[in-house]
Amino acid sequence: MIGHAAAQRSILMKLHLFLLTAVLASTLHAKDTPSSKPNIIYLLADDLGSRDVGWRNPAIKTPHLDQLAKRGATLEQYYVQPVCSPTRAAFLTGRYPYRYGFQTGVVRPWAQYGLPLEERLLPQALKEAGYQTAISGKWHLGHISADYLPTKRGFDQQYGHYNGALDYFTHVRDGGFDWHRNDKISRDEGYSTTLIGNEAARVIRERDKAKPLFLYVPFNGVHSPHQVPESYLEKYPDLKGNRRTYAAMITALDDAVGKIVEALESEKLAENTLIVFSSDNGGPNPGKLSDNGSLRAGKGTIYEGGVRVAAFATWPARIKPGSAIQAPLHISDWYPTLLKLTGAPQEQKLAVDGRDILPVLTGSDAAAEREIILNATPTGGAIRSGDWKLVLAGKGGAELYNLSSDPSEKQDLAAANPDKVKQLKERYERLTAAAVPPRSRPQPAGFKSPEVWGQFP
């Protein structure tokens, strides 16, 4: 009798242990399911003025972007690089462009280089965390050989173009056709901004539902050539010339974003999707074409109008709606932030310059004072440290601004603060000591554009 009872207790204990093990295994598995990891979408506009969005300027019609910004946090001091390719490189590597020769200019169609292959890119890291990865839009990081194309750099799917400044309707740049799907020729017809938005929405609807999604959507809008369907011009009857076309192009981009949001909502993904939006640099020709507000200068410069852009981050599950984050942030910050957030391996050979900003975005921690290298070239650069910004140019020339009291950079304080100039200059030189020569080169003599850009046997 006693032996029978003991046997029953043993069976019950084993059953209890089995059930406990099953529950723990189920819990651990749940942490790795797609529903527990956020989908990530980065929307990148091209050449957008910092005040050329509806939430900063109601004259610009961007209702979909405005609603996304309202649902999340606007990033009031968000920094990128002065021009296109360097910003894209900083985002995908988490590293300042001067580390790999991308600090000046952009990757031209004829360029015999690309983003170095030794760089570990964000989609490669996120694939290690179980993500499906896709790009719809402008690559602009090199197409010298197949190894440099998006599907060899971590993206499961690719759609769009390799170069900047292509025709929005014919998809031609300098005589070469430039429209591709999965790095093969695509003859899809239509306005490129619309095609990019439609493809992004398609990826969302047809995604691998067993995986979370990383979707990078770098629009070519609103970069030149300034082209837009006639129906969008009708929305701005009071504007003239290129300014009217430029504003209309912004609204066309907003409509494309609307298609993406619609797909997220129809797939019931909006709550657990992190959406980030920014421009790749400040607006060009400010005051005539774009509007950078009170910020000084524009695209191609290291003044605030060139590198400080409109941006927001929206994630209903984690980011407080209607908030405004004043902390200085840099586009390279997303690399370490997303790696940590998704559980992707963070160990790598190459030093990362960005820092984890999720605690700042979610309000769980205040931003510590930091330094940001705004650029470093053979002829000059800039560093921001706290509220101070040092601009270096030419033969040892230095300008110093306090951005807390003078965000428009009108008052040069260098002469009155020589110790601060010395301190920041020494810090800049120490941080940029690892800079390599710029890779950008002029068009070679006798170069002839191929019929199609970036096609290989």
C-alpha cells in the first residue's frame, strides 16, 4: 500500500515537473515570436526642408506624416549628414562616414567604389535576430559590382533605384535605366514616389508572418529633378515655380506614406511597429526652394540648416504620443538602438559611434550630455558637445555657437571663449584621428553610361 502511494506521488511529481518545463519553454519561446519583437520601418525623405512638414508649417499638406508624428514623439534636435550617401551610410553602419571615406559628396553613377564590404550593415545584423529585411527606394551606396548591391548587403528584398537624381517617370539617370526588383531589371511604369510607397505596402501585406519585419523606405522625393503629377500641383495654387512643384512633391510623398500606414493598419501591425521618419539632409536653396525655418544655411553645409532635420519616432506600444524630445540625436544612433532592442548580436570588429537612444525615446531615462561629430573632411568639420558647437573651416578658422540660446548660429562666440574653442578642437581632433581619405572621385575621362545601371552577369 505504501509502495503504491509512493509510486503515485512519484508520477505526480514527474507530471508536475513536465508541465512546469512545458510552461517555461512556452514562455521562453514567446519572447522570440514575431509578435514580441517590433516591426521596424524607417521612412527617409530626400532633400526635405526642416520646416517643410505640416506639423511645423500648416501650409504644407502632409496629413499622414502629421498624424504619425502626433501618435509618437517629434525629434527636435535630430542630426544627419550634409548630403545623401553619407547619411544613408551612417544609418546602416552606426558609424560616422569619415571612418570609411564617405564624408564628402555622394556616390555618383560612375563611382568605382561603394560602401566598403567590411562594414556590417543593419539589415545583416537584424537578419541574425530573425527579421525579414526589405528596402524600397533609393540605395545610393554603390553598384560597382554585384557584391555592393542591397541583396548582397543583408536585404532579403530590394525595389527601386541605385542612383540619385533619376527621372521620376522614365527612371533614367544620365542615359542609363535605373529601376530594379531584387537587383534585376524592373520595367514597372509610374511615378517613382508612388511606386516606392506601393511596394512598401505590398511587402507589409505579403511579409513572412513567421518573422518580424525591418522595412527601409528611402524615397527619392523630394530631390531634383523636380517633377510631380499634375494633380498634386493643383493643391498649391498660391505657390509659383519650383517651390510649387517642390511642395506638391512633398504631398505626393505623404500620400505614399499613407499607403504604408494603411497596410500596417489592415494587417493589425500598427501597435507594435516602430516607425521613424527623417530627411537625409537639410533643404537645398532655402528661402527659394525649401524652407529650413530659422536654421542657418542648408544642404551641403555643416550649419544647422544642413544637418538638423525634421524627424519623429512613433511606436504606440512604447513611445508616449504627443511628446517632443529635445535631446540631440544622430541617425547613427539607430544602429546600436535597434540591435539591442531586437536582441541582435552587438559584438563586431568595427567601432560603433551611435548610442542606444531607446531610454530617451521611451522617457525611461534622460539623455546624458554627449558629443556628436557633424562631419569631418580634409577642409573642415564640426562637433557638437552639449549646447556648444564648434565649426572648423579653412586654414585653422573656428566658429563657436551656443545652440541653446542661438540655434540660428548668428553670434560667433569664438573670440570670447578661446578656452572652449581649444577644448572642443582638441576633442574633435582626437575623435577624428581615425578618418580616412574621402573616396569620392570626379567622372573619369571618356566614361560612357551603360544602358542599365548596376547589372552584372
